Amino acid sequence: MRLMVLGVNHVRAGVGLRGELSLDHPPLLAEMYRRLHGEPGFSGAVVLSTCNRTEIYTAEGLPHERVARLWGEIVGVDPERIQDAAYLYAGEAAVAHLFQVAAGLDAMVLGETEILGQIKDAYAAAQHFQAVGSLHRPFQAAFKAAKRAHRETAISERALTLGYAVRELAQKVFGGELPRRRVLVVGAGAMAANAARHLLDGGADVTVVNRTAARADALVAEWGGRSAPWSQLSELVEASDVVVAATRSPVPLIPTKWVRAAAGARRGVPWLFLDLSVPRSVAPGVGRVAGVLRYDLDDLEAVVQKNRARRAGEVEAVQHILQEEAARLAQDWEMAAVGPVIRSLRDKAEHIRADELEALWRRLPDLTAEERAAVEQATHLILAKLLNDPMISIRRWATVPDGPRHLETLAELFRLDSPPEPD
């Protein structure tokens, strides 16, 4: 079985086209699997659809033109538009692509681990629709390869987004004890929301305050935490362990005097200010108050860029792991191809031996049990020795380019039943 993938991602298609082609909607996904099941040559499929990509993995027995046509009919897009925007990989290239996606090398954020979970969800959905079929082996191999990559390299370590950098820095300052820390997020725009989401994921107690209360309410309704009135800003700052400011205010909203007046009461507990605003929302003098740490957007961007470079340095090591696992998958596939032939040859030989022994027992009914056992053992050894060299050759054929032709010749010579297609 050779793998094939037809897909679009954030590199090949804009957000508009990706939205049109998305199958991340239960009725569309169910219809896609239903239609695929009815296609001649279908032996398995997994549909992966996220905000950044939609990919349809199938076995090569199903032509990609037919996959594109089904896809287009289901989402209402001309199949030619799909083929113009899509990439197509087959065989080893398709396996390499699947492995790279699973390991986060083909992601918008290098090394992200979220995509692996999304692939596992897609695989589980395919199982639900009884569609995995012959794709079981490559997907299990992809899961194993991705886990190795994340475990044995630093490809997924360190923050690559500002929101995650905020959380990572807060965890370092407080020794990983975010669940015990009070966080104030000042602002309710995209950057504030991203920071709030990551801090909430870390277990922090997050309060959001914004001049327009409705926007703060909307942010916490989506991500969690609580909102508070803008009029309480100074009190909220004083009561917080971490203050994240992401506003568009033309002047600083958090003056040095607020912080200096309250810093002494913290009794040595760190006070962290993260200013993601341009211009600054936290007065520069805040960072000069004893016991207070202040980082601005440039500081966090520098952290992200440094981490990005570190991750990029891990790509070669990840590729080596993926190549090892791809080679192991290829070997498994090759051995799976010869396994049915070996079983068929052995079964036929054993069937002939059993039939001849049964005929012998009828001709020689006076043989003792010991004599019968001796004949049984002798014929078994003869068969084993006779088949030993052919079995060695058959296993070697699994690793050579013309192996399939040799297997066909062997099957014809011995009139073997056609073996089932391996997974």
C-alpha cells in the first residue's frame, strides 16, 4: 500500500480559500467519508482539517483527481480550483509529509505540539467512520515519530509567541506556581486575549480590565477569568502579582508612584510587569523600584526570536528521527508484503504433507504409534529444510526493487492463492 495526500495549508492558500475548503464541520466530514467509502479502489482514508490546513490522506488506489472531485462537490468549490491550490504527495513523499506535519515542522509555529493532537483526533474520527483501513500503519508510525521528535529534541521547547512568552516568563519568576498567582490583564484586544489565554491555561487567577467594559466581558466569556471596572485600576494593580498591559493608550496608564507606594508591602514577593503596549502603558520608572521586574515588548520579542533560532537549530535532528522512523515503516511494509506469500507457501506445503500422510496411514494400517511419529517427524524435517532457502530469498525480496516481480513469479510457479493486500 502506498500513501497519497491531497491538501492545502497556510502556505499554499489564503485564509479565505482555506475556509471554503474546510471539512471541519461534522456534516461535511461525514459526507466525505460516506462518499469515499463508495469509491472503487478505496481502502482507507483520514481527513485532517484545521484552521491552517485541510488534507485528505488515502491509499494510492484512489486517483487524486477523484478525491479532488469529491472534495469540491461536498464544499461547493470547483475541483480545478482545488487542484490549482493543492499539493499532492505520493509514496515516500507522502509519508515524509505526514511525519513532518505530525512533528510540527510544517506548522505555522515551528515545533508546535497542538497539531499532533489534531492528527490524533482526525485519526479517531476516521476510526469512527470505519475508514482508516490500510492507513493504520503509517499513522501509527507518524505518532511514534512525532513523540520521539518532541522527546529527544528541543523542537517544541521555549515560547514562540508573545502570549506564551508571557506565561513562560511568569512561571520562571514565580517558580512555576502560576495557580497561586493573581494576574491583571489591562486591555482586551488580540494581544491581551492571547496573553490571558496562556496565563489561564497555566492556572493563573486572571482579572481583565478595559476602558470599554463590554470588551473585557467578551474576553472573559470566551477564555475565562473575571472582568472588573476600569475605575478600580489602581487597586487591581496593587492587588496583583503579575500585570500584563496591552493597550493603545497614548500615555502610561500605570505610573511609577502607584508601584513605589505599594512595593514595600509585598515583603520580598516579586512583582512582575509585562508591557506589550506601543506606546508604553507601564511607566519606565516602574522597573527601577526595588523588588519589581518590568519587561516591555522589545524584551519579549527578543526572547521569542532567540527561542525561534534555538528551535530552528533542532530541525536537522528532528529530520534524522523522522527519516529513521520512515525507513522503519518502509521495512514493515515490505515485510508485510512478503508475509502472506510465506504463509501461503508454508500452508500449501503442509497441506500436501498432511494429505500424503493420511493416504500413507490408510495403506499401512499396522504401523505403530512410534512408527507413525517417526514418519511425521521425518517428513516435517524434510519440509522445513526444503523451504528454508526459499524463505530466506523471499525475505530478502522484501528489500530489493524487483522483489514484487519475484513474488509474482513464485506465486505462479507454486500456484499459490493470491495473498491479501497488506496494510
